[in-house]
Amino acid sequence: MFSVTHSILFRSGIYVTPGRIKGTKLEQKQQPWCKNPRLSDITDTSEEAFITEVASDLTLEEFEVFCEMYSEELNKEDESETEDSLSDNE
């Protein structure tokens, strides 16, 4: 579940990968990743709580569609890795 919730937050722009920045504390606090959800909010919530509290810009329907598409994406990656390993053994 973590992979799905983190991916949807990242792809929808709700989660921004932290980067190193030089500057004052005020400049650092103004960076987009300062607004990232806490890890426990990403990993330890139900789907309904995740949508209403963490990813409130998204609907439950959008989340469910993303889960289906993400699952298909992972399956395709697994299939291509399997095909690659089989072709390497030939």
C-alpha cells in the first residue's frame, strides 16, 4: 500500500521530493517539500482517511482508478523483467 499511496502523492504533485537548499531557515521553510505529508500519514491510514486527510485534492474514485492503473504498470514491469531474464539465459 505504501508504494501506491506514495506514488499517487508524488505523481499528483502533492508530495515533492526534498532537495538540498542553501539559505536562511525562512527560505528553507518556503520550499514545497515543507508541506509534504508526514510518513505516518502516508503509510498508516485507511484509504478513506488517506483521501480525506492526506490527498484531499483527489477523490476516492480517482484513487481507485490510480490503484488499478498502477497495478497494471507493475505487472507490465514484472513481465518485461521476466522476458529480459529469459532472453539472458538463452
